[in-house]
Amino acid sequence: MRQLFEKCRYMQYVAVMSAAMAGICSYMIGSWGSPSIPKLTSSDSPIGVTLNSEEVSWVASSPLLGFIVGSLTSSIPLKVIGPKWSLLSTSLPIAGCWLGIAFSRSAEVLIGLRFLSGVCDGIIATVVPLYIGEVADKDIRGKLITFYPILAGLGNLVVLAVGPFVEYKTLSFMCAAVPILFATTFVFLPESPYFLLRSGRGAESKRSLRRLLSNDVDDTTIDERIKEIEATIRSEVTHKFNVIHIFSRKQFRFAIFISFNLRAATAFGGMTVLKSYLQTIIGVTGSSISPEISSLIFAIAQQPPVILTACLVDRVGRKILLIISTLGCALMLVLEGIYFYLQRVAEIDLSAVSWLPTACLVIYSIMQPIGIGAIPNIIMGEIFADEIKSLAAGITTTFTGSCHFLLARTFLPISEAWGMHTMFWVFGVCCFYGAMFATFVLPETKGRSFLEIQETLSKSRCC
């Protein structure tokens, strides 16, 4: 039994699962607004001040502004202290932000703390995939990468399912407990052997690699793996690219073009905004299903599709899942917009179908993780050549954060000026665009080597 336990490389699974707890912290930051905004805008606001729409807009969007800052500056702690301690360095600040949020008494303090938590979120989003990629063996790396969204999604589940039914401070305390629990477990796990070797700490790199492979692995295997890591590091040093180099080659330009389009479709597909304003949206619709119950259903419905995607992505391919997901999301969002238009503009009595808003959003929450919520992350890890992966990932992450911030910041003002139906139709059109892009532009990467993917990109007529 012990030999079987060692052969499964359990330490790699433990390290990835523990790192995913940082993702839980990240997801909690994004979905906190759904149960909290209705309380903050009520006459009995838990912070003693009733927030107006402008303040609410900043409370919802400030973490995304911080996310941009965090993703842009994440390379500094990565180079200085490595991925493990970069992640650990976010735990106490996030916990402190949650405690500050619990006791804050003004909108300005709340916005500031949300911004700081967003900075930590940006670091987490950048560092966790890198850490997983450097501690996981290549034959199980794909499987371990899927663990991250599955486990991190528990953050959404906890906040959306429990948040509506507990007090404002209780939710904040629950959120604060997660980064503390993460820090107490992750601190004992191995550092990336790549970082240790880059830092000239060869002996520590071997010890870390031995823990990740198993203590019983022979020295020859360790030495061979060290040589592989050294070759990768030498390649990184030899092929240092800047932005000009990236846009000078066709396959690199096409990869950036694909990443920007997929990220834009994901951002403007509306999930980030819907998570933040879910209960507010349901409350406005007058749905026969209460906002609290709608939030619970929405949260639970998201989990099975994530697992289903992990099972299907290497069987049916990326394109088909993305097309099915984007078309399904587009249909639900357009229907939601039609409901808002008929109810708020045409002033038609829709009491007979008052369940429809919740039903549309729940079906949307099922369709979104199947493709548009997961596939872009997988494709990003496949279409960027090794020599530009780090720089291209930084560019894409910054672009993604900017899109999410723009959308979160303008959602309420546009909804108040032109009607919420307008925003849902915009979301629907963007999802439909994502389906067209996946159908006619996106190359299928299933079953292809990195070299074959680069050859496909270089032969494309685009860019």
C-alpha cells in the first residue's frame, strides 16, 4: 500500500490542492458583492451608511482595478521570493482586508480594502498556474490544472450559497478564515524546483524535486529531471522576447489575437458582473423565486459543469465545447434581456412567467463553465510558444483585468441610463460573437503537440 501511495506522486496532488485554496480566496473576492450589495444599499446598512449606485459601482469594480495592478507587479515577488512565497505573501493581506471589511464604517474604506484584496487576487491569478505548471509532471499536468477551477469554484459556492443567509460580518469572517487556512497548509509544501535552480540553490531544488516525485526515487531520476529543468532555464535565458518581438512573428500575433478575443468574449459574456450583482438583478426582476434561493441555485448549478468539462475537453475538443457554451449563454442572456424589456419598458404583466429570470440565469450558470468559462484558460496554455509564454500571459492577464473592470464599473450606470435589458443584450451579442469566433477562426488544439499548434498558427490567414 505504501509503494502504491508513493507511486501516485501524492505530494504533487497535495501541493496543487493547497494552491487551489488561494483560488478559493480569489473567487470569494469576486462573488462577495452578490449577497453583500443588497445589504449595503438597504436602509439598515451593516456599515451604518447606505451606499448609492455610484459607490456600489466602485465597491464592485475596485477589486478588478486592483487585479490589474497585482497582475502587472506579480513578476517582482516571483523573481525575488518565488511562487510559493508569492502566494503566501497574499494570505495575511487578504485576511486583513476581510476583517477590515467586516468593521468598516464608510464607503471609502470599503472601496480601498476591496482594491487591496484585488491586488492580491491579481498576484494569485498569475502565480497559481505557474506554480502548478512547475511542480506537476507533464503526464499529469493537464489533470492537475483542472483541479484548480474545480476547487477554486468552492469560493463561489460558499459565498453565493451561504452568504445570503448569514449576517454581513459573519460572511466576512468566513472569507477571512480561508486565506489563514491556506497559509497554515501551504507553508509546509515544496517550493518550485525551477525557481530554486534559477536562484542558484541546486541542493534545495533536488530536495524539492525528491519530495514532489517521492522520497524513494533514485538519484539517477533526480539528476535527469534536474538536467531537464536546467535545459528549460537555459532556453528561457536564450530566448528573451519583448513586446516588439512578439508582434513581429505571425504565429505570435495570431496567438495574442486569439487570446484577446477569447478573453473579451469571456469578460463581456457577463459572468463577473452577474456574480457581483446576482441578488440585485433577481430582486429587480420580481422573480417568484427569491434572490437568496436564486443565489443558492446559481451557485450549486455551476459545480457539475466544471467537472464535466474536465472529463470532456480531451475527448470532444475545445471548439465544440466553446461553441455549445457560448450559444447557450447567448440565448439565455437575450431571453433575460427580453424579460427586462417587456417588464420595465413595455410594462407587460409577466407574473405568469415570473420564474423565468431565475431559470435563465441558472441555465446560463450551467452553460458558462462548460466552455467560455474554462476553455480560454486551457487554450492560453497551448497556443503561446514557450519563449513568449510569460510575457504573453502578462499581456493577456492585464487585458482581461481591464475588460472586467470596465464592465463592472459601467454596469450600473448603463443599466440606469438605458435599462438593464441593454446590458443583457450586450452580454448576449458578445457570447454570440464568441461562438462565431470559435467556429470560423479558432484552431482546434485537441491532441496536437505544441510544435503542431505553432505550425497551424503560422499558416493561418489571420494576422
